[in-house]
Amino acid sequence: MNSEKIIDSLNQLTPDQKPLWGKMTPQHMVEHLYKTVKASIDELKLKIFTEERKVPLLKRLFLGDRELPKEFMNPAIGPDLMKLEFEDLNSAIIELEKIISRYNSYFIANPDAKTTHPVFGYLTKEEWDLFHIKHFKHHLSQFGLT
């Protein structure tokens, strides 16, 4: 995953910027992306919420050409905003850039790894790459950055 374009886009955000949809603040959105990448390299352990029999269908639907739905409620987060982890938006962006670098290193060292996604079950690097591209685009569009 190439972080340069993503970080350039995120650096256009202001801390008080309002989303076009949803309730996340810019910092909540960046920290959500951070935690998702962190989970994809097993640095954050997540439970799989989807019934095993439904996973193949969901993977086909959401890792294909379809955009992620705008008002999807992530079962790992729930309906409320998560508690912020970092001091400010800039710190969150810096940490996101670091975790993307670790993501790239992790899958170089572990090319056959499968790690847990709370909705799609166990994903390979190729599946995570597809998901992250869609997920980042989804949240960048939330703030008019695509």
C-alpha cells in the first residue's frame, strides 16, 4: 500500500471539518483507518462477527467492484464514536503513515499470512490490499477528498 497519496489527501483535513455523511470527525476517521490497518497485520486482534457460511458471499460482494455502503455500521466499533487514541489529527496522520509502512513490511516478511477482518473473516494480503483501497477511498470521500 502506497501511503504518499493517502497522507497528502489527509493532510488537507482540518480538525473541525464536517463530514459529507456519517458522524466521524476527521481524527476519528484517521484513527479508524489506523486501527483497520493495525488489525490487518495482527497488531490488533478482532473477533469475526460474520457467520462462517456468509463470509464467501460477503467477500465476493464487497471485495469486488461494489463501493462500500456509506452508512455501514462496523460491528467491531458499534454505533458510538470510538475513544480517540492520539493527541490530535496531525499525530493520528503520522501514526497512520507509520502503520502503513509496517503493513508493507509485515506482508513482505509474511507473504502467506491470513489475518482477521471482523466482517470478511480471514484475508490474504491481496484481499487486504483490495479492502484497504476501497476502505480508504470510502472514508476519503466522506470528507470530499477523492
